[in-house]
Amino acid sequence: MARKKTAGGTPATVALDTAGVPFTLHEYAHDPAAASYGTEAAEAMGVSPGRVFKTLLAEADGALAVAVVPVSGRLDLKALAAALGTKRAVMADPAAAERSTGYVVGGISPLGQRRKLRTVVDSGALDHPTVFVSAGKRGTEVELAPADLVRLTAALTAPIAKD
């Protein structure tokens, strides 16, 4: 995977460049009427939905946290709470997610967020040589090694996705 410089890129691509992490940028024509941004991305790029990961924000014991799960599954909130060591987790308000991350829903990247939040990446990501996550805007994904994703986000890994 070649490192691609992204002058004037998103905060996610700038973070990757700054860290010297190799990645590939993938762009596609985003359809605002798409029912699922993640499924749209997988189909547009011609890759398995199990390798494309969505970034979700949850509230766990009053604090926001990031969950990164494959678009082919759903977030298991009980598993997320257990991974974070909290009593419970609920999905965050979309407006709060946008304010905290600096990204819009459907384009939230786990990389380059405004505030550093506790992050959990589904352990299934480690089964792939590379995974895709949002580059910080709808219609743009970055492909990178899952170990780099975990390292840059200081994430825990745990089985937090369910089919």
C-alpha cells in the first residue's frame, strides 16, 4: 500500500500523513439518498462489507466513546460497555457526535477527531490485511492496516459487533 500525500486533506488523512502511516485513499460518488453509507461504500469500491468499518459514537456512563464495527454487522452495546468497563452504553445523539468529532454523520472517521475519545475497534478487523474506514467525508474512505488503525486511535480491541 503506497503512502499517498493528501495536501489539504481531511483531519483523518492529515493525521495519517503526520504519523507516517501508509494508506490508500478511495473516493466514490456518494448518493445522498443511500440507505446505508457503509454498504454504499463497500458496493462502490467493490469490497466485502466485512472489510469496511463504520464509526459510531456511543455514550457510556456519561462519556462519549467511539466504536468501530464492520458495516456488515451492528454494534452490540452491551459488549461495548463491557469492553469499556462501564455499566451500560447507548447510542450518542448525532448532533453530539458531530460536535465532538468535527465530522458529519456518514463521514465520521475514527482518525483525526477534534477530541480524543476512548475507542474500541471490533476484534474482527484484525482478521484482514487491510480495512477501510471513513476518511472524514462522505464518499471518501482510507484503506490501512488494522494494526495502524488500532495504534493511531489508541483503541482497545474486543468483539463488539453482532450480525
